[in-house]
Amino acid sequence: MGILNDFAKGLKVTLRQIWGERVTAEYPKDMREKPQRFHGRHVLNRYPDGMEKCIGCELCAGACPAHCIYVRGADNPIEAPVSPGERFGFVYEINMLRCIFCALCVEACPTEAITMTHLFEMSTTNREDAIYTKRELLVEPDGTPNHMFPDDSLADVEELRKADGWMRAVAPGGRVAYEGLTPWSESAGVGVRPAEPGQDPLRPIAADLPDFLTIEPASPRSVAEGAGGSEEPTGEEATIVSPDGERSDGPERSGGEDAVPEEES
């Protein structure tokens, strides 16, 4: 009877959840919307004129902590240059079995050639298919990305077009001076991607401080019309009060970061 009682208790939990609210997505019928900064499959971009952005500098391979990127550069042919620089990426391979999708290769790239998309359906039964070459990574001259398995029912080329999340990640987000600016170049097929968005409503920096610190503004700070983000008072504009009642003029130390304490005589 003890086993039957335990079995009945387990079934009671199961039966109670059958008529409850469904929280499980029916994948792959229902595809969830990926976060904007999702780290998915890589793509190699082109300029609007069709020239490749990769200059074969191999910085992405040097920055990769998993050593999954193999790049070899070659001199651009004078008659028909492949990229605007002196060299171009002649060989470009990524071993997805080693990749940890950290996006350090994206941050290391000086020409915004490699970006990460929203595609993550990359399962394969063949290890060789997990090695992506330049043929699969490089977009077409019109900006159309190439899928490793175009005949796959889960192949969504549109997810390969969503490659602007990395810009949000590496941009100095939350700072008023950078809102509305586009410090990146155009790409084939998408043009200029959206600028760093603002933060609305305007929130003072005191809202992000821990409970044991308070800020007493010395003078109001004017904010440019239409700018969002957090106000960042300098040492002259704010006084930080500690729980013990001690006051300090701003977060910076006197003498700067390189100041050296005087030795006692």
C-alpha cells in the first residue's frame, strides 16, 4: 500500500497541472522572440558597394578564447580588390563545436566585419558540417546571408539578418553623449543600423546607488532637449554622504587615479 500511496500522490500533482496554465512553448511550432543582444550564429558583412569588410587582420582569431576561428589574409588584387584595405580574408573558418558565443571576436574586429545574429538552430549529425567556412559566413553582395542548411525546415534566413544586437552591447549605453549617434558603418542589405536608443523617462543617477549612499546635488544640471539616459553628476555637482555622516566631493579621489600616497618620514 505504501508504494500505491506514493504513486497516487505523484499522479495527483500531474493531474492538477494538466488543467493549469500552460507555460511551455511548443517548439519548433512556436519560436520565441530572441533578445536584441542574442549571441547566435556569425555572419561576415559587406559594404553597400559589395566589397567585403574583412581585411584579414586575424584580430578575431587572436581574441577568441576557444581558438575556434582560423583566418588567413592575402594581398588584395590590384585589378579587382576584394576589400577596401591592402589585404582581405582569404580563408575564414569557425569551428562551431568549439565556439562559446562570447562575441569577443565581434568586439575585436576593427571594421565591423563579423557580427552575431539571432540564429541558433545549428544542430548537425556530422562534425564536418559544424565547421563554417567563408562560403557560409559571408553574405551575398546584396546583403542576403547564406544558411548552412538551406533545405532545413527550421532554416530562418530572417534571423540571420538581425545582427545589430552586438552594436548595442559594445556601445557606451546609457550615456547621453552617445544617444542618437551611429558610430558604425553601413552594411549591404540593411544600410545604417539604428543608433543607440535613449532611456525614457530621465532617471537621476541617485536611483542606481545603494541604499547606504545618498547624493545631495549642489546645482541643477541642464540636459539637452530630447536626450535620455541617466544624469551623471561630477565631483563639482554632487556630494556623496556616507552612513557615518562623512562627505566627499564626487566619486573621484583627489590627485587622480595615479596619485601616490606620501611616505611617512
